[in-house]
Amino acid sequence: MRTAKAIVRSLVVLAILAALAVAGFVFVRDRPQDVPWTPLDLGQPIGAFTRQKLVALGEDFPRCRALLDRAGVDYAVKPPRGEGKCVQEDGLIPEPGGATTVRLRPASVAPSCPVVSALAIWEWQVVQPAARKYLGLPIADIGHYGSYSCRRMYGASEGKWSEHATGNAIDIASFTTEDGKTVSVLDDWNGGTEDQQAFLRAVRDGACDLFATVLSPDYNSAHANHFHFDQANRGGMGWGACR
């Protein structure tokens, strides 16, 4: 009798494990972006580990470019620049066309490859849906305050180097719709219409799933006129900052 019960218990446990394995397989197949070990695909919906996978692209420039190529994102490669703590070797100049339509102004900006990759997903899955919902038209241009800048955080004379020092960041200032209307962080975060404010908060919140650091006017007065996005690599835990 005891042997029979032990066999039954073993069969039940095996059945449960098999069910969990099947469920896990289905989950990984349908939501690979929610699993840490599956390869990144820029065309997938944003998942639980998308941000960490984007940050990791900073360690593999060829793979990062291959993902952009596969997604149909047009860009030009920026030659390496800088010295000391300010060396950038993975700068890309985003070019509208192909899978991306938004123009960055000024157009000569060359962020790191992980930043460009995140900007592409941000355009597709965050900015344009929010623009259609709250502004009634897609975004044509995004204004910015630059990416590469050889400096320490907050422009201090000592202390930690900014992610801008290697072009691993970009500061977003405004959004212009196809009919030429502009929504700016400075003027419309608090002073705009209800829809403009909702749009700015939606694109800020959505960026938090794609960038290691997202800072907005809610953070401090230094960010009253822009969103700061960067892909700082903070180690295996991959924690982000979203304010």
C-alpha cells in the first residue's frame, strides 16, 4: 500500500512538473521579452527585461548594429572620438527613413548604439501611440540638447563622470507633430493643456522601460526643460532610475 501511494505521489509530482514545463514553454514562446536569457529583438513588444538587454548592448557594438539592421533602422556610424574618460567608440547618427520616421533636431547628434536602439523602440511603441492618443497626430521631429559632452555629472569639476562623456545619454527637449505644433518639456510639463501634459508624462513613463536612467522635471530644477535618458550599466541587477 505504501509503495502504491508513493508511486501515485511521484506521478502527481511529475504531472505538475510537466504542466509547469509546458506553461513555461508557452510563456517563453509567446513573451520572450519577459525572460532574461532570450535574445533581444527590437521589434518585440517591450517586456520585463527589455531595458536590461538594451543596456547590455553597450558591451557588443557589432551585435547592437546587427539588431538595428535587422529592425530596418537607418543610421550612419560616427568615427571614434575623445580621450581618457571621454572616449566614444559606438556613436551612431540616426537617420529618418526605413523603420523610423522621427527626425532628431539637430540631426548631427550621435548617441551610443544602446541609446539609438532604445530611441527606436521608444518611437514605435511609446511616442507615436501617445502622440496619436493625446495630440491627434504623429510626431515628426524631436528636439534635443545633445548627447556627447566630455564632462562630469552636473558639470562638476570632480566626481563621477556623466554618461554624456561617452555619448551614452541624450537630453530630449521637445516634440513637434506633423502639422508643426510643438510640445516642449519646459513650457508644457506643467503649463500646457491637459492633453499635452498627459502626453509628456506618457512618453516619460514609457522611457523608463527602455532606459537605465530617466530624469524629468519631477526630479529637480536642472531638468525643468528636458528629459535625460541614458543607458548606464549598473551591474547584474540592472536596476533603473525613473523620476
